Amino acid sequence: MIDIITSINKMRYVSEKKRSEGILIGLVPTMGALHEGHLSLVKRASEKTDFVVVSIFVNPTQFAPNEDFTAYPRNIGDDARKIELAGADCIFAPEKSNMYPEGYATYVAVERLTDGLCGHSRPTHFRGVTTVVTKLFNIVYPHVAVFGQKDAQQHAVIKRMVKDLDMPVEIDVGPIVREPDGLAMSSRNSYLSAEERRQTVSLYRSLCLAEELVSSGITGSEDIIRKVRAVIAEQDRAKIDYIEIVDPEEMTPVDDVRGGGLLALAVWFGDARLIDNIVLSGKDS
Ligand code: AMP
């Protein structure tokens, strides 16, 4: 059975030993409730490194008080089986009270890139993410950390943090893994009722439409967003949080995708706030 490490000191000890033996360490940070999307990142990490650590930690600091921290699905037994099959070497699953002991006072925050998109409706989310990822880097000492394109703003923010703070780790990004009908896999899909689940297909359909529009020569962001919005708004269970086209690194709005752009959206279906995105490459990019 795969090793599940809960102690910060033990994890550090294991990683220090691997490093001293010249072994490359890969880290895949997750909040558990694993699906094929997460496992694709584990496989990616295994191809790039020799010792793959998957962290499982539902990080309280990235949830606002009114969000789904308590409801978030947790099943470490199932996760451990999946992680082992995917070929990882160990799981790091720390306790909340060890990651954030009483008196905890320090946060890492990336500015500007975190203002828009998800940062707008979740203003404290990214500082929770960058804080916990920094802590994981300081405990696991990975050479490579793998994140998913599904959370496009998240990996842009983490890449900027690593660059700005000279963190000695390479950030690798794996593509979005989807259900057969196109819905991006997410631990939060389990919140959906059958009807909501049926309607979520509109998200991927709208992203594909955007791609078709760009191929047919429509490159103005406003036009594209209006048509994408119309596809999603047809669904009576959909509540759109945002649909935007931004520069994939700066996260600032772009007016035209001829130079490329990231179309990112967040839409509520019932209790599930789902995010998805597609990289649009216009003629100049
Ligand atoms: P989470 O457990 O949802 O915080 O996600 C952990 C990592 O898995 C993040 O880097 C996500 O971007 C990535 N991830 C989540 N869903 C998918 C997906 N459908 N395809 C690829 N990566 C994903």
C-alpha cells in the first residue's frame, strides 16, 4: 500500500533524503476526491521526475466562510488506491491543525493577476492558494510541481509567484481532462443534480463555439463573449459569474484575440460553481 505521510517533519525528512540521493521529486498538489484529471497530472509528474508526491489537503484558507469547505468531498481511502494505480510514490496528507497551528499569521499574496476573474467573486481565494502552495514547496522540496490548465488563473498566479520570489521549482501544466460529453472533470461535479449535470454540457459547447468563431474570422472579444453567453444563458439552471477573454499570463482583458487570448468562465449550476476555459489562438499568434 502506498505510504501516506501526515507529519510535516517526516515528509521533509523523506524529501531531503531523496534529494541527497540525486532523486528528482515531483509534486501534484490536490484537495482530494480525485478523478482522471488529477491522475493525468500524476502521470505527467511520473514522466518528468523519479519520486512523485501527491498532496491531499482541503485548504481552509482558500475558502471564504460562505463557501463549500465543509461540504467538499473527502475520501482518502479511494484516493490512495487511485494514486497508487496511477504510479505515484507517496501521499502527503497533513492535518489542518499542523498546517495552520494556533497563532498562524503569514500569507503569500500575488497582486494584480488575482484581481479579476475568480479573484473578483473570491477575493481571498488566491492568497490561500499561494500560501498553501508555498508551504507545500517548503515541505516537499519538489523539483517539478504539476498543475492543471483547468485552473488557468491559478497556474498563472503560481508561475508568477515562483518567478517573483525566485522559488527553485519548475511549474508544469497539464491539459484539461473532460467527461465524454465535454464537461471538465471536477470534484465539484458531484454536487450536480441530474438536470443540472445535463445542462452543464453548455459550457463546453460554448467554448467550442468560441473556437469556431475565431476560425471563421470573428476575433473581437465582445462579439465572442456575447455569443458564448447566449449559449449558456439558454440553460435555466445556469447563473453566470463571469465570461472573459484575458491575456493568459497577465490575466488582463484583451479586446481582440488575433494575438491570442484565454476565454475563461465561471458558472453556477445549483450548488456547484464550475470553471472552464479554452486558449483561443488568433491569426497573429
Ligand atoms: P483540485 O483538487 O481541484 O484543487 O485540483 C488539483 C489540481 O488538479 C489543480 O492543479 C487542478 O488544475 C487540476 N485539475 C482539476 N481538474 C482537472 C481536470 N479536469 N483536468 C486536468 N487537471 C485538473
